[in-house]
Amino acid sequence: MSEARFAALVAAETARAGVTAKKMFGALALCVDTKVYCCFYKGHLVVKVAADKVAALIATGDGVRFDPGMGRTMKEWAQIAADSPAPWQPLVDEARAFVGGRGGP
């Protein structure tokens, strides 16, 4: 289910100008202007968003801080719980905007 859900996101996102797909942490990731903003890691959606958004996702139980397996969580990356009812597209839109707005024109 989650893989099909992410595949639909990939299809929609890569149709956008400046969005490409590549591998990150051994997982398929989406990039805007070469900067990764989300990936599908071990059955979970992972998004790069502001630290306060990560805290909000944790507070609602919809996510946890992302740890790619090095024993160190990443402050601006959230892993969305597999059973979370939170819609993915708004999180992906927010992640794309967050990453796309960094250091860009």
C-alpha cells in the first residue's frame, strides 16, 4: 500500500518542473533543483521540513525524527508513521517548498 502511494507521488512530483528522482540512503528520493526533499525509506515517507514542523508531527503522533541508521536523528527530517492517516501530498508540498526556497532565486 505505502509503496503504491509513494509511486503515485513520484509520478505526480516528477511531472513538475525542476523535480527529479535519485537514490538517497539506498531509497528512492525526490529532488527539487538537485536538493532532496522527500524519500521512501523502509516503507515510510520521509520529508525534509522545518524543525518546528517535525516537532508538530511528533506531537500529533504522525511522525518521528528520521534516523537513517547512523544512530543520530536529523532535526529537519521527519519519518511519517506507516499507519498515520496524515495525507502525504501536503507534507510533500511543504517539503518541496522548504527545500526549494533555500538559497534559491
